[in-house]
Amino acid sequence: MGRSLSPVGSIRILGLMSGTSLDGIDGAIADIEESAGQIAVHCLAAKTYGYEPNLRRRLLALAEGMPHSMAEIAELDDAVAIAFGRVARQLIEESGIQPDWLASHGQTVYHRPPDQQSFGYSVQLGRGVVLAQVAQVPTVSNFRRGDLEVGGQGAPLVPSVDALLFAEPTEHRVCQNIGGISNLTYIPNSPRREGGYVLGFDNGPGNMLIDLAVQHLFQQPFDRDGAIARLGTVDRELIQQWLQQPFFIQAPPKSAGRETFGKGYFFDRLRECQQRGLTPADVVATLTELTVWAIADSYKQFLPNYPDRVLVSGGGCHNPTLMAALSVALSPARVDSTTIFGVAPQFKEAIAFAVLGYLRLHQRCGNLPSVTGARRAALLGEIHHPLLPV
């Protein structure tokens, strides 16, 4: 499967990713090569490493809009780079596999889509020059800026990789990621994979609101196995009201973050739930179903064809209550995880940024203007080399 590319040699890249949930740093080492005009990715090792608790707490405070001095932000920028670099070194040591390059997404702490008056703005901490030095591996980083500078949303960027890896001429497919935010890539069965055919956008909240509810109401980090949601009753009328809010009815391109679906949004929804007499378990069940309905509703509103198959990745794959509801809501589409194609769902985005790094190193554009709204395709990522041996 995948888009035809001119032949080049194999390269081994360690992709690094941490999403809006800040639940850890994902590392994946992959061999990326082209054979018979097709790109192939072979994941050799992958693991998630948790943030140090105090660093995670500070990053959450920054991402939620708490005031910080420029000195504090600069300190956090380097702290994230050091954390990512240590993760890279640990994965290399544990696996015994040495990559040629790192490709790091960094940690998003602020994202503002463009509007008619201004370009978009997106901040990913973990600057590449520090990361390359700590890991002692040359690094590609800061991928979103290239798309923002040609008028794009800066997100989502993974659709270009999805189109390379998961295209299938016999069926329409959607790659559905459920992280803190949920986002999709629509890949039609047409042999043409670029231009206006491949689509991608953020559906709405993923695990973010569910996690906030469980943390606030049950003092637990997340709803393990969807057990709490399974005990609650869904308020369908409330969800129908929420789906009339501007983000859900806005046509793509569109992207979201904690600025849209963070604590402020959560407490507004919690207040509405409590006014209607919902129990804590009902709140979790209703917010879980909101994620499902937002995904399903976006397919009906914005996709040119309903998918034959949906391939799910991200942390949401590990919530059986959410996945069961999603299978019902997306019927008659077949819903699977990306595991059936040999891609572990929790590491798909780390692998995707490894591929984006590969494209950058071969001077290939990594964004899809049909997805991000950019005026043209652009090179994504900055290249950094270690300055001194450690």
C-alpha cells in the first residue's frame, strides 16, 4: 500500500511524539525504505516513557493558559528537549538499535488556527538543537511551522503519511486517531492521492474531556477500560445541544487543542450536566459519547463518501466502551485498529513523524494543502546536528 515515490535508500529514524494529553513520550524506531516505487515502514522497537510528574504538571499549567514569564517558558522548552533526548537514549540503549536520525514532534502547549486577519501560530516545546545534543543523534524538529508559514493550520500533518501507508484502491478508508483531540484522515479509493482527494481535520475532543472528568470527579488519571462510562447513563439531548456549537459545525480545514476543549470547556459542560442532575458516572458516559458522536457526525457532514473501513489509533483504542460505541455509530463501516496492518495504534503518530522526517531529509513536502488549508505544499521540519560530543 502507499503512494509511488522515486527510489532512494533505506534510513533508520527514531520518531518522538507526545500528544495533548501529556500522558507520556512515545518513541518508535523504524526502518523506512522505498521498493518498487512504494514506501515501506518497518517498526523495530517502540515504547512509551512517562513524563517526570513535576514537569508534566508544569506543562499542563502552561497549556491551560496559566501566566508564565518568558524565562519560565524558555526553561520548559529546554526541559522538554532534555526529556525527549533522554527518552531517545533510553530506547536506543534498551533496544540495542542505533537510528540514523531523530524526528521529533515536541510538546504542543499552544495552538491558534489562522483566521482572515492573521496567520496561525503553534508552539511545540523541545527545540531540536538541544534534543540533538542530548541524544547525540541528528534531529529533524519543528514540523508545524512550515505549514503555518504558507497559510495552513499547521495541523493535522499525519494525513500525508496515512495516505502513503494506508491507501487501498478497493475501498474508501478513514484513519481515525483518538488522542487528547480526535482527528481523521479520509483516503478515497481513487488512485490519485493528492490535491483535493485526501482530506483531514480535527473532529473534536478525544480523550481530553473524559480524562478531565475522571480526574476531577473520581481522582483517577483516566477511565481504565471505560469502566466508569459503562456504569453511567448517556444524556443524548445534551450531546445534541453541544454538537450545535461552532467548532462542530465549522467546515474543514479546522484544528483544535486545549484552547478549544480544555479545562474551561470541561467545566462549562460539567455545570450543564450537574444542572440536569447527572451523576458523576453519567457525566463520564456522556462525555465519552460526545467523542463518539462528534466523530460520527463529522463523517456525515464533511466527507465526500462514507468510509468502507475505519482504522483507529491513539489512546482511545484502549477504551473498549468508547470503541464499542464507535463501531455502532459508524456502521456500516468496518472499524478496526491499525494493528491489523502491523502498526501499533499507540505508536502510529510517532511512526508518522519518523516518516515526515524521512520526507524532509529527501527534500519532499510533508503537508497536504487539501488538509491544512495551506496555499501550497511545503518542506516541514528544521535540521539540527549535535554540536559537541557528551
